[in-house]
Amino acid sequence: MREGVSRPGNRLELADRLEILERISLGQSQPQVADVVGTTARTVRRVLRAAGGAPSRRSRRRPRSPLRLSLSEREEIRAGIAAGDSFRAIGRRIGRAPSTVSREVGGVAGRAGYRATRAEDRAWLAARRPKRSKLACNARLRRVVVGMLERRCSPRQISARLGLEYPDDAEMRIAPETIYQSLYVQSRGRLRKDLTRYLRSGRSKRRPRREPTGQGRIREMVSISERPPEVADRAVPGHWEGDLLVGKGNRSFIATLVERHTRYVLLGYLGHDATTETVTAKLAEQIARLPEQLRLSLTWDQGREMARHVDFTVATGVSVYFCDPHSPWQRGSNENTNGLLRQYFPKGTDLAAHDQAELDRVAAELNGRPRQTLGWLTPAEKMTELLR
């Protein structure tokens, strides 16, 4: 079956039926309307019969908002153009901004071809709701988009690529969101639902973004934005970043701590227990091994394992600051260290199999690696300098 032609028995969407009636009322022939809408002339006739015949050009006008130009105002604009008046003078006469008149006419270049009735019909058609999707109106664009989806290109890649391949063809441009809506939202386009299997997610339904409700938030949480500036520039030692390294099935854990100035690493054994009581106790145990001048602050993500951060601060004297949601770069040193630790503790393995003695050995090995950011000194050497 030819693409764009409706299958027998398929019901047209409301937007399609409205467009058929509107185009017929504007004087287009039934074959022309059928070709634009992507159906058959027989279907067009059936829609007209159901609507009681072809509507007149003016009979289906909706109430006009006072914010929009009226037909009489458009006639005043046409008369002003014929008299050679400026947009500013025309706007002053009809009580509109000069920019409104300029946009209506199409700038200086549009003065010669402006017609009030044609502009009125164009504005009425543009204001029609619901609007048909660009993919539903443009069979050529639809074919290209479908082909790229089947090659597993993402909607964003498709949108960008079309801009490169068709730089001078505005009809061959499409936003990524339009593609997503045509796939996920019924009646928003003509893309087959089975094309969703080519998306990276493979989901056939869109997953809504949920706004934070406040449920599960950590009480008395202090944002990273309130952290002292001296922490950000790494000039002062004693400020730490922390996180959990997670094992197979999210059931085993290792607590990781990295000092921002020296990149010195401390590891804490958690086994299968990542409750806030166990995590804060283990972190306090590791921090207690340090001299007081190296116990200033800790930056953590918003995981519930630090829900008892106030008790941790009371026990250690270390202030806790929490990163913004989904912002791992705010703990860059810790993220980098966790990547290094995966050489010793690969993903998908049981981290509870490694006791504290082994974790101390791994930490000592990492602290003995020379770092370019430290001028090729090791974290252990930098820490020794501070302690000395």
C-alpha cells in the first residue's frame, strides 16, 4: 500500500478531519486535500457528508482573541501599505506595535505582496487546534526519519543530521521532541509504534519525569553551594569526598573516602550492610585515624546512607555537604578513584568477600601510585608532607 494512504476501516484523527473541512472551505479541491492529508478522495467525501456538506469560507471562524489582528485591522494595514505609510504610522493608526505590523506583513520585502483576506485565511488556518504533526503532513520527511530510526539513530542525531544534509530545505527539519511525540503519543504523528524498539531505551511507552515531592529527603541537609570557597580550590587539606562502591545485585558495599588536596584514599568495609547507622559508624572509624587538622569537611551525594550526618558531625567534628542531584562531577576526585578501584573490585562481583585488611592493602597501593596532578608525587608522599 502506498505510504500516506489510510488503510480501509481506519478512522481519521480529529486533526485530520478538521484539516479536511478547513482546506475545503478555503477552496481546495478534494484530490488536493486528500493528497495533503495523506488519505483518499473517497475518505474526503465521507468526511464532508458526515459534516453536512462543505463548509463556507467564513462559517467556521472561531471567536477571535483581542490580542490577534482582526480582518478590519488587516484591511487598514493593506490600505496603509498602498498609501506608502511606514509600519510605525500604520501601527499608531490601528493601536498596534510597529513590530506587530512588520511581522504581519513579512518585513519590507513583504509589502508588495500583502493581501488582507489571504493573510486572514492564513492566520485562521495557523491557529487551528489540534495541530497536525509535521511528520503526519510531510511524507518525504517521514520516510527519511523512519529510515534513520531503523539504522538506530537517536531522535537528536536525526534532527542534527537533517540540518547538515538539507541545509536549504526548511521542510526537512524536525525537532527531536517531535519525533519522540510521534513515537510515544497516540495521534501525534504517523510513525509506527514498533519503531520504538530501535531507540536506545527500547521502551514502548514514555517514562514521565517525576518532580521531587520532598519524600525521602535528608533532614537538615546542607547544600554544596554553602561549602566554603577554600574547599573548591583544593588549597587547604582536610576536605574529603565520599561515596559507596556497590557490588553485585546492589547487595554489597565498600565506603570510599578521598582527600581533595592530596587524593589520599581511605576504604571502609561494609559487607552487605549499607544502612545509615553502619555507614556513618564506619566512616567515623576511618576519619578518627586522622589528625584533627585533616578532619574539616566531607562532600557526599544525596544517598540515604548519610541520613544520620548530624550524628556523624557530632562524633567527628567533620561538616557534611551534599551534592546537587545527578551531579557526580561535584565529587570528581571520588568518582575518579572509584573508577580506579574497579581494577581491584570489578563490577558484578561480591564486595563483601574482601575484608578490611585487604581494603587497607588496596588503599595503600593506590596511595603509592604517582599522580600527574601532584607533580608525579604519590598521595602517600603528599600526606606525609602535611603530617610532617
